[in-house]
Amino acid sequence: MTPATAGPPGPSAPTAPDADRPRGRRRKISGATIVIWAVIAGLVILFGVFAVAIALQAATFNAMRWLLSLAIEAPLAAGIVVLIWYSRISSRATAAGETAANALAQSEAKYRDLIAAAPDGIFVLDPHARVLDVNGAGETLLGRERGGIVGHSFMEFVPPDRLPSAGDYLEDRLRGLRATELYEAIFSTAEGKRVHVQLRSQVVRPADGDPVLVYIVRDVTAQREAQRQLLESERWASMGRLASFVAHEINTPLTNISLLTASIARRVSDAEVQERLKKIAAQGRIAASITAELLKFARPGAINPVETNLTDLVRGAVEQADAFRKPGVEVRTELGNAPVLCTVDPLRIHEVLVNLVKNAFEATANGRVRIRLEDRGPSVVISVSDTGTGIPPEVQQRLFEAFYTTKKKGEGTGLGLAISRNFVASHGGDITVRSEVGKGSTFTVFLPKQPAAVSAPA
């Protein structure tokens, strides 16, 4: 006989109620079943007693006694049969109930495991925004343990400036006024970090209770940051092209103005005219420096890295920027005793440091400016700190934007920090700022000792 080949597994056959029960374990007997079987036992005993009595007196029975005995024994037998039948039906119903309860428990456990393993945060809220349940992804999203979420108002995890819109959204969803489309929101973690999320919600209305709102929340902070960087890169490229065009177009008339001014100055001896020509020449130099900054921003060019002692480079930048230091400002340099060698373009990094120290001097009327150099093995860190007025958070977000400046008109082009960031980025490094209003600011430059082969920013 040819052995049957194994085919693909089909749907599993239903299992008997006791299939999943470990061997040797008996089903739990209910109190009603025990009572029924006690009554059956009593009836059987009574039936037996009557049967024995009838058997002992059978020789003396006449027709009437036989009918009377039958009238007594028949109901007892019928009662015993009916009770046995009812006990079997009850036992089957109990077994079916246990099977259904077990299936329900398994189903609930399965779906609870699915919710617990879901990659998105799931929050269950009552009509008053109190959190009734949360999964593991929700705990991770908010940076809190379950006990710090469940039982708390969901509004505790929303930044104060977003509370009105979050409250309106909750009320509208409970009233059925909004669809289930994606809703952009911002949450606050336990550390105070703002997290950008996309949120979907569904109102569940049980027949025997108050409605609950289920939030499904996805962290999109990384995607938002990537989009921001892409848009910023595109904007910088557009601004660079515009700046290059403007600089080239302005340079030609500026050159003509400078030449004509110099020519007139050689031919005129009048003191008043000479003074005005000097002012024209000075303004021309200012305009020329602005166009030079525009070209530098638009086309930063390739870097020329060489091994450089950053200790000397930082010291030279501080000395050059010292002209902008006010009388009541103290300078403190923490450069260490040993040389710190790093492969950089000394001209570019020198310009970055002069710009940062100059800004610190200009922001500090009285107090201290500290310049610190740290050797961190494969990288170096240069920080410039001041005790000036500080920078508001909304300004910090735009500090490195081209043409953005908080200085008075004519005192700056708004390109200094933008160009500095370009120069540092071309070395594979970064610039960060940390500031508090009324206490001062710290700009930190991170540079690798061996810059990667990165292209100049557009």
C-alpha cells in the first residue's frame, strides 16, 4: 500500500471541551449538580425500600395492592429518570459554559497581547479624559511607567499651549463632530521633551456604560525633523542662488563708484568735498563687505584642511575679537597647557571663532566671557559662554537662519552664524546653542580631528 503523502495543514478540527485540560484533573462539580444527585440517591433508596417491601409481601397481594404499589413505584422511577436526564443536560450546559468562558478568556488574552505588542501607543480614555488603560508603546512614548499614566488626566501629558485644542478635539469626538482622520498633536514626555505625534481616535459606546475614547498615537518626531531639514536645505540652496546673483549684480556698480570716487578725490582739493568723498568711500566699503558676505554664504567653496594647533587658533581669535569687548567684561580662556592638534581649514575655523567671540562680547555689557577648548579623543569641543542678556527660545530657533538678526539696522547682515554653521558643517562638525534669558548663552562647536570628505553645503 502506498503511504499517504502529507498535505498542507488544513483548518484544525474543533477540540472536545476537555481536550486542553491536563490529564488527571477533574471538572469542577457545581453545587446544583451535587444536590440533584443527592435527590436521585434518596429516590433510588426509597424506590429500593418499597421494592423490597413489595417483594416480601408479594404472596399476599391482591389486585388492589398491586395497583397501589405500582402507583407508588412508578412516580419514583419516573422521577429518578427525569432527574438523571436533567443532570445530564445540566452537565452538558455547564461544560459548554466553561468552554465558552475559556474561549472568551483566551480571546481576550490574545487581543490584549496584540495591543500590548502594537508599535503605536494606545490610550483608552473616559469622557473626562482620565486614562483607563495604556499599552507598552504608550508608556515608551510618554517616558512614564504605567502607574504614572493610568488614572491620570490625559491633559497632563499635553503642553500648556496645546491644551485648548486638545480639549476641543476630545469634546468634538465624543459628540461625533469630527471624523477619524489623522490629527497632529504634541505631547510632553516625563523629561519635558516635546514629541510630535499623529493621532487617530475611535469612540466606543458600550450598551451598559459610558462611552470611552481610544487614541492610537504614532511618534513622528523623527519624520518631522527630517522634513524640516529637507525644507531647510532646499531653502538654503534657493537663498544661496539668490545671494550669489545679487552680489554679482551689485559688485559692478560698487566697483565703478569706488573708482569714480577715487578719481574725483585726486582732482579736487576742497576740504568739504574731500570729507564727503571719504564718507562715500566708507559706505562703498561697507556695501562691498556685505556683497563679500553674500558670496561667502552662497559659495562657501571647498575647505583646505591642514594639521593645526587649535590652542593657538583660539587664542588668536580671542585677541582679534578683543576690540569689541566692553570695559566691564572679563575674558577667561581655558585652553589647557598641551597643544590640541586638529586637521581643519585654519582660515575658516578662525573666522567662526572670531564671529562667536565677537557676538559674546557684544551681548555682554558687564560680566564674563569664557572660551574653553576640550580634547575629547577623536573630536574637539570649543565653547564660548557669556553672562549677557540671553536669547529667548523663539529667537534660538532662528539663530542660524540666513539674514536673520536681532541687531539694529545697519549693525549686521544676519549672515555671521549662518556662514559659521556652513563652515563647521563642511568639516563634518556642528554648532549648538544653549541659552537662558537673563543668565547668558553658550555656543558650542564640535569638530572631528580628522574631517570626513563632505561636500560644501549649498
